[in-house]
Amino acid sequence: MVELDDVDRKLLAELLVDARTSQRQLATKIGVAQGTVTNRLTRLTELGVIRGYHVDLDPKKIGWSMTVLIGLRIDKNSIMSVQDEIAGDVRVSSVYDVTGEFDSMVVARVRDPDDLNDLTKNVLSIGGIIRSSTHVVLNTVKEAVNCLPDENSSPE
């Protein structure tokens, strides 16, 4: 874990609101010199804290009308190859190793029920998958992939 001080946390919080904010504006907002912002951004990037700057697309507005969560039981000798193949599908946004009933959880977005049918029959039926359980998301209450943990909750 990378140690983040108050300036780092303020800088990251501002970038999470708008990653296009100029370094000059960031310096003004958090009350430090622009050179400090430049140095901090360079450091945080080199340490891998900042992995890039991305566009936040609204999935529904670009054609992904459904989100699905899929639990997979996978043959123990095939886990990595199955996960790699599934991860290669453009509809799949996340693939996780998990504990519990399933070996892997997949998050995917599909255009419509026909697209989900295609995903299920052509991607989730590859060799090595023992069982799958697909859950259609009815409503997204919260979806925040980039947020800072509360500084008081970090391990001592």
C-alpha cells in the first residue's frame, strides 16, 4: 500500500471529480504550488496509484441496456485459460477470482436479451466451465469504481 498524505488525498479527490482539471486549477483548489501538483502527479503515476485518465461513458446511452453478474464454477485445471478467454469478450468488463460457491465472478454488459443469449451460449459454454449462474441487474443503486478509502479506515 502506498502512503498518501493529506495533499495526495486532496489531489486524488479532485481528479476523481474531474480528471481534466488543469494542474494550475488543482493547485488553487488544494492550496499548493503548481510545481507541487506536478511532482505529486508524477510520483503517484510512477508508484502506480494513478493508472491513467479515462472517459466515463454512460453504458445505456451507448447501447449496453443490461448489466449481468455471472458466477462460474470452473474446472480447477482450466481456471486461468477460461478466465482469459472470457475476459477477451468486449461485453465483459470485469473477471474476478472469488471465494465461496463460485470460482470466478464476471461482470458484463449486453445490448438486449438476444445479446445475453449469445453471451451465455457462445462465451459461457466454453470448455472448462462446470456451471454458471447469471443474474440480471434490475437497478444500479451505486456504481463507483474509483473512490478513496476513508483515511481513518486504513490499517495501522
